[in-house]
Amino acid sequence: GRLLRGKNDLIKGRLPVHIAIIPDGNGRWAQRRGLPRNVGHREGANTFRRVAKACSNMGIKYLTLYAFSTENWKRPKSEVDSLMDLLMESIKKADSELGESNIRIRVIGDIGKLSPELQSEIKRVVMATRENTGMTVVFALNYGGRDEIVQAVKKVIRDVGLGTLTLEDLNEKTFSERLFTAGIPDPDLIIRTSGEKRVSNFLLWQMAYSEFWYTDVFWPDFKEQHLMEAIRVYQKRKRRFGGI
């Protein structure tokens, strides 16, 4: 394939279509510097903006960020409150900061449990960018993989009851269409920072054949060179999808 100029040895024709990120280590990054955890989250938001621009410039089609999980509510109230403030700020600025690069924004998760202000801001940003044709940025907010599957099962039962779906028509494709991620291809590459090596209830259905790349680097320290390294490793792997 043709090499990306200035990106050393990346093969243009073999870029992942969809990269998903579990951005771990904001709190520990801050604590190691004697700073409050919310400073780490703020720094992590800056990292995401840089990574999103780099992915967009490279021609990545989808980028998903695990921004707030269904389990994150268990954190101390002060941390949850500051995370919510930061999410509000980030979503508010998302269409001006990311939208100008022709980026489309989508949100997956059970957003009904978020504050009414945040919900209306999410709806506004999704509507404002829906016609954009560049990279799609997907924010997973109050997202849990098991919750997503349960919600999809409920939709299946409802649709069978309504007669809009028959059991014979239920297959992987029609089930996928009832997930939060309907219309989004499964992630090719999942990146997790800060040395943790677990899935944490993220995209459980969608990651059936994803490649994983882990780094010990805390998310606020994650740079474009780490992104390149992850893609380079991804391009060297042979994806068999269960075949030979």
C-alpha cells in the first residue's frame, strides 16, 4: 500500500476504520503530581482533542471514546460532579472544536440518566453535526456493554410483539441494528492506556474480533506517537476473524 507521508511506515490502505479508546489513568496522573483528580480529567479531555484531530487528519472514519461508564457513578460524588461539568463543557464546545473539521458527533449510552441540561446539549451537538461527512466521533456516556445488550433484547421483544420483527428474522445483523451503535462498524482497534488489561464492560458485542493494544502510559501523557505505534502494531497483525 501507499505510505502515509510524514507518518513513517504506516500503510494508507490498511488503516483501522474504527478506533475505540478506553482512556485510563487521569486520576493517577494527577495524584502522582500532587494535583486533584479533576485536573487529570481536564488534561485527559485535552488529550482527546489532540488525538481526534490526528485521527481525522489521517483519515480514520470512526473514533469512539469511553467517556463515562455506567459504573463511574460509584466514584465519590465530588469526582462525578466535576466529571459531569467537564463533559458538559466538552460537549458544548465539541461542535465548534471538532465540527469545524467536518466531524460528526454521536453519543451512545443510556443518556436518560444524565442531567436535562447535558441531555439537551447532547441532542443539540448531534443535530448540529449530523450532516458532516468527515470522521464520526462517538462519545460513550453512561455506557455499559451489558446494559446495551439488555436494552437491545428489550427492543427485540417489543418489536416481535408489535409484529415488526419475527423470530426467524432475528440474526446478528438485525440484533446489531438494535444496539446503541446501530450503523457504526465494529471497532478494528481498541486502545487502553495506563497498564490496565481488561474490557471494563465496553462494547462487549462489538469487540468480537477487535485487535487490542495496551500501553502503560497514562491517558493525559498519550501522544500522537503512541497512536502511531498502536496503528503500526495493528497493521502487522493478521486478522483471521476465526478463519485460518
